[in-house]
Amino acid sequence: MTQKKKPFFVGYLGIPKALKGFLLKASLLIFAGFATGGVLAGVSQDDPGEAGFRFDFGRQTVSGVIQAEPYPILHVTKGNERIKTGRTIMLTGQGKSGVSGNKALSEETVVDATGIILKRGDLDMLQLAGGKRGIKITEAKDELPESQYLGKWRLQGEICDGKCLVGAMQPGRGLAHKACAILCLFGDIPPVFVSTQPIEGSEFMLVGGPDGGPLPESTYDYIGQFVEVEAELERRGDMLVMLVDPATLKAVK
Amino acid sequence: MSVKYIPVQWNSNKWKYNAVMLSAVFAYLWIFIELTPDIMQNEGRINSQVHNARAFGSCAFFMLTVILCIGPLARLDERFLPLLYNRRHFGVIAAAIGVTHAFYIINWYFAFSKSNKYEALLFANTSYGQLAGFPFEIFGVFSLTCMLLLAVTSHDFWLKFLTPRIWKNVHYLIYAAYISVVAHVSFGILQDQQDNRLTIAIIISALAVAVLHVLAAFKERKTGDVAAKTLDNNLVRVCDVSEMIDGYAKVIKLENGERVAVYLQKDKLSAISNACAHQNGPLGEGKIIDCLVTCPWHGFQYNVKDGSSPAPFTEKVPTYNLHLDGDTVFVDPKANPPGTYVEPVAINP
């Protein structure tokens, strides 16, 4: 096309006739491209799996004995329809706050715990109700279930924050969720290891540090990543607890 | 063109442009947010905050891709120039979509803790020494900052205040923003995604931007004007008169890198700078409408004899002196101050 015959577009004038068809096609292409992109990007999201707050269960109250380290867990001694007697459940506060700082939750204290259940598979967590409604210390006495030492293991998987993993956020694990997970751990939310292979029948393990206390902050760079780590494994109630050796923690490609 | 600053100088083409682009964006968001959850039929449902964040984030990425493709497309095929005309509006919309994405992310992943959520965005993940798990959020912060800066300074007031050269250099930040967005998604969502379709779409988008820019650069090099040498008489040869078309220009590149647009208008030759005073648009690729050189990018107009926009407009570009030797047109490479009148050279004296 010679220079003279080329249509010349000026924004504040009308669209040249020779360009109208082309621009109509370009407009339709842009619209169709974005619509297709919306479908493609939308449906390509991974399934986060079934998990989350069970508000449909309503507020639950169970009794049990507290094991404070590495993060407070409750061995249920008097359960209900939703949380059976003999279960061991993790405890959390509201938002990104755990309950490690709650002085009432000392070792072997018997309490009535009230809150909303979060659930993923066989992993349960109780988000305690706010204020004094969440925990009531009872006069009852009880003993912790005996821990069963399962030996030293080298495991592969991911260290997540337990609350998002059980469905407070969906999805609640992975590298894209790493910053949120670290923020949760800073708030004393219990970390959970998701193993690539079920160990002793469970793929989820509560994580603690080598001294039996909370997971050291020096390991937080590895949160949300696929890692390999050596750990002492124990069964406490019906929950597996792994006490990791931070020196052995390494990323796996 | 304007003599005073108003928020937007609307015209029917701008309305049409925005209608097309906005409908495309709304279609993307509506399909992503409203339709795809039912199509997926997943076992678990993604939180609406995360779902919305992903919808707005991916939309902003594809909008940026389109924005960056328009430039080279218009260089490769002039029929795409109308898409360039109102691109700034699309850029401002993209910044707004990006802000919405950030709003959802910050108020979800970084909320609910005892820390300030904006501070948490910066301190939660500090694994800067590793690739996997790198704090990809920082790339998003950088991109969004660039996009907001560009959106805020997109108005012609800033163009005039900063001068076209500085304004243009500032707005090249769009490339840094795009690269940063690619890094943001590559180190973020794509690290987790098991379904590869989004990964493929993002790779194709980034490649499209890169390939179009390379093709446009090749075309520029192949057909672009080579710097002409200054002759002994201190003039630069432009072309023969017979090569010129009435109402259009021949562009010559001088040794100092400046380009001159030599126009033929009613058997008379005049020369002005090729760079439009508005956004450095290529005046030599425009044409004369109503006796005025009209820029192909945004329609800014100049009198070819003195390089001045018609009153009441005030834009001015430098003019050049021409010489005719037989059938050959020569230009004096020394530019006259913007707005200097130069008597046109008649080709049939």
C-alpha cells in the first residue's frame, strides 16, 4: 500500500473507513483473548483439598488435659459427637495468634476447652473462643497419655503453619503462602509437617525443636518449602510429634 | 492538544477505546471470579479473598502484556496505531487492578496478626538468599510502585512539567515493572501450581512481548533511516524531489542522532524536527491535514513553516533550513529554535 493510500488515524477525528473493519476485529480479539484468559487462569487453580472452619458444627466444648510443649495440645478425656474422647487436638487463638503465651495452659492442667473446630483429614485444631470462654481450668486431675518413642527418622515434606493447613486459609500451604505461614509461626501457631509418605499411619506431624520446645526461628527460611529433615518422632495420644534437628534441615529440589 | 489542563479530554474514540478495554477486563474478572469456581468442581473451595486476589493479579499481568505489545505492534503494522492512542487510560486501569490485587493479598495473608500488615509484608519472609522461597512479594511491591508512579504521572501536565524526554524515560519503567511482575509470578504462584496451563500462558505472554519488541527492532534497523553524512558544504542530502509525495514527509537522520521530517506541501518544501513536542511521536510518519503536520500518535498539529501549533495551542518544535540543488533536497543540520519561521523552498521556482 502506498503511503498516500494508507488510512491515517487521528484520535479526535472519525475512524477512517479503511480501518473500521480491522479495529472491529482487533477489539473482538482483545475481548475474546481476555475472556479466554479468564477461563484458563481460573480453572487452572489447584484444588486446595477439603479443609476449613467447621462453623456448621457450632461451638464445641470438650474436656481434656493439656500438654504444653512444643505447642499446647489437648488430649481429650471427655469428648462429644464431633470430637471423640481419646483424640489429641491442636489449639489456637484468634487470627494468627497461638496459645503458647496462655499461662493457664500449663503441663497436665485439666481444662474445658470451647471453640470452633478446623479440620483437614485426620488433623483437628480447636480455635478457642475469645476471653475466658475459651479455656476453663477445672479441679479435676488427670495424667498425660504415655508418649511412645518411634525413633529417629529422615523425612521429606513441608513444614506449614498448622492453622492455615487445616483450612483457615485455602490454600494454606506452599511457597506462595510462605510469608503468611511465617507470620503465623511468629504468632505461636503450631507448625505441622506434611510428609510425602504417611508415617505410622499419618501424613501430619506437629513440629517442635530439638529440645522439645517450639520450632527455632532459625528454621523459618525453610517454611513452605519441600525439605528433608531428621527428627525424633513420638506418638503423643493419637498425634505424631516430631522434634526436628535444625542442623539437618535442607531444601530438596 | 490542549491549552489548559483538564482531567481527560474525552472524544468519541476514547469512549470507544475504554469501552472495549473495560469490557474485556470485566469479562476476564467476571468469568474468573463468578464462573470458574463452579467449572472446577474441586473437592475444597479456594477462599474468596485468594480467588479474587488471583483474578485481579493475573488480570493486571495480562493487561500489562497487552500494553507492552501495542507499541511494537504499531511499529510493525500502522493499523495498530489507534490502540496506542489511548493506551495511557488502559495503563491507569491496569494500575487500579494491580492495587486491588495487593489489597486482597495484604488484607488476607498479612492481616490477623499482631503486627502492622504493611510492615509484615516486608519482614515476614526474608529468605533473600535462596531461590525457592524467595520473598516474591517484593517484586510485586516494586511493580505496583512503578505502575502507580506511571499512572499518577500519566497526565499531560506531568509530560509538560517533566519535559517529554524525562517523562518518556520515567515511563520506560513499565519494562522494569513487567520484568518484575514476571519474577513475582515465577517465584510465587507458579512455584506451587501443579496445573501447567497458567505457567504456559505466562510464558507465552512474556515471549510475545519479547519477540514483538525484537521484530520491531529488526524492522527499525532494516527500514529505519541510517544517519546521513554531513557533506563538505555542511549540508545533508535528503532525497530527490521526485521521491516525495505531497502532504507526506521524508525523514533523515542526522549525524547527531536527531531526525528531520522534510515535508512537501503544495510544491513547497519545509523541514521540522521529527519529534513531536508532546511525546516525541514521529512527525515524519504523520501527514498534512488542513495545512498542518499531524502526529500519528495523538494528533498534535504543527504549521510546517514555523513548527508551531496553531493558536491557541502553544507546542513548538525546531525547524530546519532547506536547500534545493537541481532535483536534490539538502537540509542544514543546524536546527533553528522551536517556532522559528523558515520560508518554504519552492520545487518549481
